[in-house]
Amino acid sequence: MVRPRLHRGHFAFLRAVAQGLSPRAMWDRYLADAGAFDDGPRVHRMTGWIRTELGAAAARGGDFARARLLRLDLAPRPLPDAPDAAPTLADFVAMQGLEAFSEAEQLAAWAAAYAPTSPTAPAEAARTRERRRLRLLHRQLDAIHALEAQVAQPVSPADGCEAWLVDAVAERLRRAGLLTLGDLVARLQERGPTWWRPLRGIGARKAHAIAAFLGAHADTLGAVPEFESDEVAATRPVAEACRPRSACAPLERFTPPAALDGRAGTYRCPRAQCRLAADNDREAILAWLASKGDGQSGGVNGTLRAYRKEAERFLLWAVLARRCALSSITIEDAVAYRDFLLAPPADWCSLHTQPRWSARWRPLAGPLSAARARGVAAQLGQPAAAIRAAAAV
């Protein structure tokens, strides 16, 4: 969501982690705009990316020694219990990303971190190794500090949205008249936590990422309201009271009325010719979805989740909005469904983060873009025909 560019938070995070401070605490303090913290791949990718960017900046300036120094991971690590606990040179080179360096440089870096201890003087060897690491670390911190003034780009209200946000999001904001980060902050301050809902193509997840980015740079952009989570929404009784109530419910809890459940659908064949034991449209959908699972864990995989979302929305619309059984849907109905997706009523929309068991769950997060609505209408021939065929053939 946010375009990857170095800011002062990246420098502060790298300095802190290099000196052995808690990555979790430093992530929350300096990189709140980078998403949720995890103890594994994300932290390694982030520190690796920062080191690569700094090394490239030093190399562009012709300082190749500094570029090599910045690529070293000199954070404190537990001393090995025995000499054979140290990684091999090949493993160390792969871990540190030193493939392009000469063997002499690779050996020097390995020795700085894992110089073998002498059986007769392990303590002295360990102290020597630690002194060497600290010397390199001090040089590295000096290099990071020197490059920060040259490379770090503070976030400014005058910056265009395209400078810090990915192109697709920046274009949607531009169409809404939000050209700069200052415009965006003013929008949040004026509209509050629900600022994103009237904007086409900006859903709950994108809004959350944008708000997190702006909040992380409040010192230069100004304070913005926090994103409206489930708990915050629950404390807004007046706003919620103004929202129309909805009969929408997830597929597993939705029971169509008998007159619209598809038992007597227009396109339902005689029971003797059906290939399923399903007696109504909902049962046929569930049987069709079951064929999309992996048949092993019983969980919901990505394919099944995507099919369930579209089938669920279509069934709810057919019964609740069109007042028609799914097995009676016509081409004209499909066109009407496309128009519905472009401007769904408020009581059909909620945040993506609403759990399926919540009473505030809704099948949509807001209007679909024209391209997305056309795509859904065009694709109705596949999932809807398959559902209807399963229910009616």
C-alpha cells in the first residue's frame, strides 16, 4: 500500500536492532506504517531491505568500503557453545548476502563474528571477538548516521500522494480530489474514522493502511483520527442507530423463506433427474462449495473462500433484494445485480474485519468499481451457472 522509500524511522529501527534492542518494541515505535510485526521473515526482510538501500546509496557515492560495511549484520548474538556451532563460510555468506564479495572479505567478515576460540583460552578469544564486533558496529552506526542526512526523506504535507503511496491507490485518491498528503490528512481530520467510505476503490483494508502510515508521521503531517476498529464502532451507538438494520447473514446462518428457497425454481428439473440430493438452492450451493475444498483439513482455502463470497452475495441479493429464487434467475437479473454492486445500500456494507459470527457482518465492504462490477457480471456465467446447474439439473 505504501511505496517503499527510506524515512527516518527506517534509520532509527536499524540502529536500534543493530545494538540489540527489542525488534518488536522498535517496530511499534518507528515502523507502525509497515504493517503488523512478526518475529521472523518480515523483520529480516525489512532489515535486509534497509541495508541494501543504504549500501546502494554508499556505492552510488563511490564509497564501496562503506557499502560493504553497511551490509553486515553486527547485532549481538549468543556465543556458540563449541567451535563447531559457528556456521560454515558458505552458510554465513548466504545469510549475510555477501556473495558478490571476494573470499578474503568474506573470511574477514566471518572471523569478525565467529573467530574460533582456543581450547586453552576461550574467554580471551571471546572478548577479542566481541571487541572486533563492537569496533565494526561503531563504524557502521557512524555510516548510518552520515547517510541519514543524505538519504532519509521526511514526509511532508506538500508531497503528492503518489510519492508515498502505490500508484493504484494514489490514482483513486487523485480522482477524489486528494492530490497531496496534506489534502489526505485534512480529509481524515474533517470526516473522522469513516473518511474512506464514500471513496470508490478505497476499502477498509486500504483505509487502515493509509491511516497507519499517516499516523506514523503525525509529527510532520499532523494528528489524524484512529482507524475505526470493531471496538470503536461498538462504542458509537448513535451512528449505529442511524444505520438501517439488515437481514443479511453468512451462508451458514442464512435460511431463505420457503417461497424463495428454490424448491420450485423456474429452471429446476424434476427431482428424478437431479444429480444432487439437495432439495433447495442453499443446499445445492453448499454441495457445490464442498467440491471446491481440498478434502483434507476441512478448512477454508483461498479458492473456496473466493467462491463462497461470490455465491453468498448472489444468493442474498436474489432472495432479499430481487425477491427471486436463485434457480429462477434470468439474464436481466444478472444485469440488475451488476447495477446493485455499483451502489449497494448502506445496510449491505461493513468492514472487511467484521467476523462472520458478528451481528455487524455484511456481504460487501462498499461499492465495487465499474471494472470490478463488470467482471463479476461477466463471471456470473461460471459460478452462477454451476450453482444453478447443481441445484436444477
